[in-house]
Amino acid sequence: MSQMTRRNSADAPISDLSPLQPLLSPWRHRDLVLRLGKRDIESRYRGSVLGLIWAIVQPLVLLAVYTFVFGIVFKMRATKIGLEDSAAQVDEASFAMSLFAGLILYNLFSDCVGKAPSILRENVTFVKKIIFPLEILPWSTMVMAIFNAIVATLVFAVFYAFIEGTPPLTILLVPIVVLPVIIMILGLSWILMSIGLYVQDTQQVVGLVLMIALFTCPIFYPLWMVPDPWQNWLYLNPLTVAIEMVRQVTFAGTLPDVWAWLIYLGAALLVAWIGWIWFSITRRGFADAV
């Protein structure tokens, strides 16, 4: 069996490299993706006293801590989209909601990207199988991250109703705004899960980068507060555009810039395709690396 596995991994042809392949593959294996995602969710909360309640407790604790530190200690305030004067500032409650919206998106990103370097090492059995669609493993991680994001969003919706009242109709655009982030996450995950198998330091490097990413996107502060020479640098953070657009459709009730979203989507598709190509090329040595 080991010889068959090694021969398969060494001689396997490179997967279809068409731009549509990264999206077609999970659809073909959608039942397996859902089963693996359910397994990850159950294993995360299995054996704990509170179980799935932790999915609610964790975002609430983070929200309370960050609101205290940035809203009370450092006196940060939320601002209305597009207004750059101090009169546009609102109270701590609205700041907490603005902060929470950004954190939900960041946690979705960090849950997937942070786990990506260790995916193959945690699924050695699948790597050594002669036939198994390894490319769907980041999708199963995505299922768990989306589940946590949905739970956090429900918590957000309850607080939003009490603090902000009836949301604008543009809030229905949130899934469309977030779509490029999900596509980009998959591309980055394919790259990192491959590198992480060969270079164990990848996990530590990614953790450091995610910490930097947390403070270099406008979660704790409005983008206009950043000095002009540095604002363009913040757009190198893949979450900056998405967080700004999410707040725009959620709180301001205005439509995001269509061209900016299309460019963002195009960049996300390019990252996903590059990640798919990298994964397809490097996967031939996975069985030997583990």
C-alpha cells in the first residue's frame, strides 16, 4: 500500500488548472465538504460543558474586552461613514457595534488562514490515501468558520436591533460584499497548507502576520484617522476594503462603489487561481513529505 501511495503521489498528473476549477471541485464533492465541516464543528465543542454555547460566549467576551480597551480606555469612537469631523462621533454602544462588525469578518479570515498551515499535518490519513480530494480540506475549515460567523452575526443582529433600530435594506448586500473575502481565503489556504507541510515555521509566521493584520485594517479606528501617506498602505491588507464596505451597507445605508467591489473580486479570483495552481503543482510530493 505504501508503494502504491508513493507512486500515486509522485506520478499523479497536475489537476486541471482552469480558473473555474477551484470552484467546480468543491461542488463535485459538496457532500464530503459538509461532512468534514460538521466533523470539525463537533470536534471543536465535543466534551465541553457549554458545548455550542461557546460559539456565542467567545465573540461576546472579545467584544467586551475590545470595547473597554478602545472605547473607554483609549476613548475611541465610531464615526459615520464619509464624515471626518468630531461631531460625527457616536457613543460607546455604536462604537461597539462597529467594532463587532469588523471583528466578525476578521475572525472568519483568521480562523481559516490561521489553520491552513497545519491542515495537511492534521489529516495525514487523507494525505496518504491513493484517491482523496485534498483540495477540499480548506473548504471544510471554511464551513466551521462560516458557522461561527453566522452565530456571531445573530448576536450582532440582536444588539443592533436594540442599539441602532431597524437596519437599512442595504444590509442585505453583506453576503455579496463578503464573497471576495471567502474566495481570497481559499486561495491563501491552498498556498499555506502546501507550504506548511514542507516548512513547519509557516504556522508561527502566519500567526504573526494575522496579528499585524488585525491592527492594520480599520477595525478599531475609522480609515480617515490614518495619516494620508499611510492610508494607501492599509489597502494592502486584504480585509480593509471589505470591512469598509460592510460598515457602509450596515450602518450608513449606502451602496458600496461597484467598481471597487469588482476590482476586489477580480483580485480575489486571481489569488484563488494562483493558490490552486500552486497547490496542484506541489501536491505531488505531499505523501512523501508526511
